[in-house]
Amino acid sequence: MTGGDGGSGTDARVPRGDDVGGLSEPVVPAEAYDVALLDLDGVVYTGQRAVPHAPEALERARAAGMTLAFVTNNASRTPEAVAAHLTEIGVPAGPTDVVTSAQAAARLVAERFPAGSPVLAVGGEGLVEALRERGLVPVVSAADEPVAVVQGFAPGVGWALLAEASYAVGAGAPWIASNLDLTIPTERGIAPGNGALVGVVRAATGAEPVVAGKPELPLHRESMLRTGAKRPLVVGDRLDTDIEGAVAGGVDSLLVMTGVTDVRALLAAPAQSRPTYVAADLRALLGPLPRAVPGAGGGWVCGGWCARVDGDGPELSGGGDAYDGLRAVCAAVWDAGGAAAVDVDRAVKTVAGLGVSVGG
């Protein structure tokens, strides 16, 4: 996996996707990082149910001294509601443990406009509360002359409110979106996300919003300010939000394969979306968690496996843990130029031979 030294900020080596080397010794993330910035959907829970092994792994990580912060692009619910849901599924949490894209969006508005300013809120209670927390006044009509429009996902957002947002944005109001996630995972399958609703206002106005959520930096900044993290680890299931946001923020990341990303997408990931670590689930926080490193005889080694690209596809030799094999194949594919240079279908078949579920 990509390199990094366990730190963040100016004193740490930023993990980049084209830097597939790294430290040779496995790490225990709960000991090497002070804060886990955890995505929720697909990482800790899916719908109303905990992801398998998540509650136990997070309890052990806390016991090892790691602070847990639950960072979500979903702006529909309040931190109190999110914390209550987490507690119900066996992950004790309080409102201050939760950081939302609605909070990041509200800070962007509050830094530009004074307290008491009206803001058109296109979303749910989580967005409304975040605006009020910053002293702003949520409104629901362009006739209220809002200084800005803030849009976040909520299942109840309908045509009328989207139309009000379009009127305000069309009249020149600054427009901030909590996130551009096109989809969200639910217990019944994949459903439209805030990005799909943003597309409605975009189509009506031709405008583009400022984005507060992952992979953009405002939510990362909000998380750092609220947690005081010095050595954070971003933990997520999406390459284009969680991992890309971590790379943009210059911090290490862990991709867990419990959500939307499958092996094909991981192997084909562009340089800006490649994680520092890959693991099956949150038990990886307790480590030891390895990364692939260059082999003495060429190729990329992880555990008992060695992968190298022969022609346009990877060759894998050795034995051991299946995920070590996946890590070695990823490193070899990325080092060889990624999807532009390597037959990803052949690479997926190689990984499937390890017994790792490739999805898709």
C-alpha cells in the first residue's frame, strides 16, 4: 500500500498513490494514530445494522487509547441522532464524537456572513441545527432573501424546496453543498444521494456549488478542529470521498472492504484515491496491519506473497493471508501504472483466486 509514517501535517510524509513503498514493519493503528476519523455508512453501520465486527473492534481500539470520531458526509441527521444510533448498535457515542458535513458547511457560511443572517436550508434537521449552532437563521424560501443556500441530503427534500434553492442560486446567492455523493448505501440497496439532488439545482441554474464534505477539505478541517488530532487515520469504504479526502488532507488512510468499494475499483484507483492500508473490516485497527514493500528480487512483497506485473497482468507467488496477497497485487498494479497499463480484469481474477470476495 502507499507509504506514510503515521503522522500528519507538515512533519509527516504525505501518503500518495504513486508512492507505493512504505515502512516494512506492520503497524497497530490503534497505537500508531491518536484519532480514527471514521466514516459511518458502510464502515460502522449499513442502515440500521452494525457492520460485522465493528462494535467489538471499536471498543478494543478505544481501550487501546485511540480516540474515535465519526465523520460523515450525510447531513440529514443531527449529531445527537447519529450518536444515539451508534449507541443502539453497540458503539457508545456522544454528540461531540460526531462530525458532519452539515457542520463543515455551516462554518463556511459563518466565516463569511454575520450571526443572524438568513440561510436557505435545503435538507433535514441535521443541517438546520448546524446552521443554528453557528448563529445563522435557517429559512425555506428564496423570498426570505437568504445570504446563501446550503444543501444537504434528507429523504424528505422535494421539488418545492429544490425550486426555492434554484430561485435563490439563480439570483446570485452563494451555494454550498454538504457533499456530492451520488449514492448512499441502504439495507435495501444503493439509493440516490445528495449529489443527485444537487444535480437538480445545477440543471436549473447552471451554477456549481462549493462543496464542504469529503473529498474536499472543509470537512477534514472541521474534524481536525473538533478532535484536536495530531496523528489521524481516516477510515472509510469509498475511494472517491474518504480516501481521496485523506490524500488531499495529507493524512494516512485505511480502506475497509465492507461498503461500496470492490476489488476492481481498488485495483483501478487513480493515484489520488489510493489508500495507505487495505483491510477486510475494522478489526484491522488492532493490527498488526502490513503494507506491501519492494522485494529484494523485484516485485512487491506482503507477508508470504510476492506480486509482479508480467506483460499487462500481475503474477502472484507464495502463500499466506489472502489480504496480504491483495495488498501485494495492488502495489504491483499501481507501481506498473495502474489501469492505464495493466489488465485489471486479469488482476481481479488473480485476487479472486486468493478467496477474497471481489464484488461487482
